[in-house]
Amino acid sequence: MPPAGPRRRRGRILYSICVLLFAIGVVPLLWTSYKLVTGSRESLELTQKQMQLDKARSLSSQVGLYVSSLRDHVSAIARTLEIDADREPFSDRLARITDQGALARYLDAEGGEVGGRFVYVSVRDTRGIGPASGLDLQDPDILHWLREGFSRGLYKTRMTSPTLVSTSLDEPVIVLEEPIVAGGKVLGVVLAVASLQPIRLMTAESGERGLLEVYLVDNRGRLIAHSDPEKPLQADMSSVEIVRLFAESGQQAGATIGFAIPAEGGARQMLGTYRAVPDDSGWGVIVQVDEETAYYDAIELRRQSVILVTIVTALAVVLGTLFAGQISRPVRRLADGARRLAGGDYGTRVDIRSENEMGVLADAFNQMGEEI
């Protein structure tokens, strides 16, 4: 007799059925879930980026228009004083402004032309003398920039100061200066301290009641306004990655990127948008949101998909075990009967009651034993 070959490794029916059920039930579900979650996240990401970009664009435009209107009003005062400057001594015009209290209308929050945007307005001649109206602010930084503005005005240079924080008002302000020039000669300067409180209100309203984190920074990365009123003004935000990228962009562009913020328990993954204010201030609007908040629907869909796949996989294993048992038990009985029959026990019979092929095979086996 030829030598017997190596014994073939036999698999179990249970494994085959489980693999089959996994292939036709779990794999398609996994693929469908993956495509749904990926598509949902991509759609949410595109929508979120567009929404943040629109929000940043809108707020930056509002801020630009507000600061421009402040600048225009200060310029208008200077241009008005330049009219017919050769017909009347400039000192007489300043005296008449003082008598009439003409500068007060720029401070009237109810009916003034500028709606209370200015907290201090002054017109000075080249000696530094002239009418003033508004609050007598003694903040060192404000006084410094008022002096700086007056000095620059004497050289026909207009000025807008960096963002300052008035401790007495507890709000951000800027100092504006415009020279008064007639016939090529400097007659004086217009100085104004303007409140940026309306910008803080604009920013707070843009925060969507805490859903978004919106803030405005100057060209040094200092905080001008934030959707969270508890954030301290002039806080240094330059170390935040999105602010750093805005500064590196030359403060001339807008973009939406992902970045991380250090936090307890690990870094928070954020989606942020920066947009430059459309003027020469160098200010920028930042809109950012936690990715878990931005992609909540996609994350929830993924979680539910994982649960569903886990349930289907467990169900496939249970059903596979049950079905395999229905097949493997009769097979084992037939195999045991065949071994006993081959060993000479010709009275061996198998009791398998089944209406399928296993029952037919059992009947054939018993008939074979009878004939033997």
C-alpha cells in the first residue's frame, strides 16, 4: 500500500458559517457606516467652515466700518475748521466753539451725530490750547497717546493709537488725531478718545450664545473684544496657534484651519477661522469652535454605528453558533457511526430526524448498515 499522505487539517463548520455571516452581514454594514460617517463629517465640515468664514467676514466688515466712521468724524471736524480759515483768526473760532459747547454733540449718546462713540473730543491750537468736551480721563496710556497725537499733528501727520484699556471706563478705547491745515500751515489738531464698547457688543452677539468663540485681536495679538465678557481685555493671545497663523499671514488674508489648544486632560481640537479687518489697523477677527461641538452629529452617528455593528456582529456569532450546531451535530453522529461500522459493529445505526439533506444521508447510512 502506498504510504498515507499527511493528514489534512480540517476546519470547523462553525468558523465557516461565522465567516460567511460576517462577510454578508457585518462587512456591508461596516462599509455603509463608514461611508455615511465620512460623508456626514465632510458635509458638516464644509458647512461649518463656510459659516465661520461668513461670521468672520461679517464681523470684520462691521468693525472696519465702525472704526472708519470714527476716523471720518474726526476728519470732518478738522475739515470744517479749515474752511474760511483765512477770514477769521483761528483763536476766535476756538473761542466760539467753547462758548457754544459745539463739541458736546459728539458725546451725546441719545441724539448726537456719532451716537456716543466719543468719550472725549478736543480741538487745540499749536500751543496746545483749545476747547475740550467729555470725560477727563487720567489713564497714563491715554494721556501719553494724546500727547503723541498732538506732536504728530504739528507735523501734519494723522494718527490712530493702538487699542488701549481705560481703567476708569473698564472698556477699550483708541485715540484719534487729525491735523488742521490751511494754506500749507498747521493751525491746530483735533484729538478724540473713541470707545470701542460697540465692537465688544458686536463680538458678543456673534458668539451664538456660547456655541462659537469669537474674538478680535490687534496687530500685537492683544485681545480687543471677546464673545465671553469675562475674558480680560488686552490679554495676550499671540501664543494661540490661530492668532499666530493670522500674524504670519501678513494680516491680509482669511482662512479656516484645524489647530489644538492645551487643556486639562489633553489638547482640545479646534476648528478656527481668521479674517483681517479691511483697513490698515492690522486687526483680525477669530472665530473658533471645538471640533466635538462642530461635528457633534457626525460623532454621534459614528458612535451609533459602532453600537449597531457590535450588535450585528454578536448576533452573527450567536446565529452562526446555532446554525453550525444544527449541521455539525448530525455530522458528528454520522462520523461516529461510520467509525463504528468500519470497526465491525454492523449493527450501528444513527438516529437523525431531519427533513433536509442530513436526514436523507442518515437514512442512506442506516440502509447501508442493514445491507451490510
